[in-house]
Amino acid sequence: MAPSVLVNLFHRTAFILKGVYDEIVEGLRRADFVCGDETPQPMLAPGTGKTARGWMWMALCDTAIAYHFDVSRSTEAGKKLLGDSVRNMMADGYSGYNGVVANRYACWSHARRGIFEARENWPAAQVILRDITALYRVEFDARLEDLSGEKLRDFRWARCRPILD
């Protein structure tokens, strides 16, 4: 099959499924808690024959996951996926989420990175790294027990609260 035929089929399918995608995105925007990230994605720069950098934005909640490709990493690009009213979101420290999210929470892996880098000059870092490892263990144990919903929340609260305190 000719590449042009495949591209045409792809575009027609995307057009047909756009309503489904829009409903998924609306569900994400209404969710109580969303996780999100953006990652660089190589793309062909139009008319140049050269590779440029685009961005694949991703958001997920308990019931949905959606992706949005954009040539920008700006707040406006994030709004195309998330709108401007996501209540609670776990994301890295990138400032592009500032105009999109009411309450942003950092994941432990991003917090851990800075602490790990400071470990040789900051004695408390070893204790904090040990505690973060214990938090990761809670998630591992929860997965082994196949917990979800309120049981997962209660399990996390019972096991993580003493570590965080």
C-alpha cells in the first residue's frame, strides 16, 4: 500500500474518532486528580527536511488517558490538553503547568532527584532517601495486593503517614 494511502486512512480515522477523543479529554478535565507530563518528541520541521523538537503532552486519571502533540512546551500547549481548570495534578516542577492546574503535587521521583544530587554535601539526604525508598516500597506492596479505590487509599494512608511524619 502506498504511504499516501496510509496517511490518508490515518487522517480519516482521526477525524472520525475526534468526538471520542474530545469526550476522553473532557473526562480528564473533570477528574478530581490527574497525572501529567510532557516529553520531547522529534518531528520533521515543515519545509526544511530537518528534525526539530516537538512535545508530546500526556494526562491520565483513573478512567482515561489522553495525549496531545504540540510544537511548543508552553502553558498554552498544556491548556490545549488540560484546559485551565484541572483541580489537582501530579506533575514535575515545570512552570508550564502553573496556568493550568489549581493544586500541583510533585511526585517523589522528581523530589528524590534533587536530594540524591545533594547527598554528598547534605548529611540529612541519606535519611530522606531512605524514607523515599520506604514510600516506594508501600507502592510495590500495594501493587502485590492488587489494591484500588478506597482500599488503596486506606493502605497508603496507614503505611505512608508514619514515614512522612
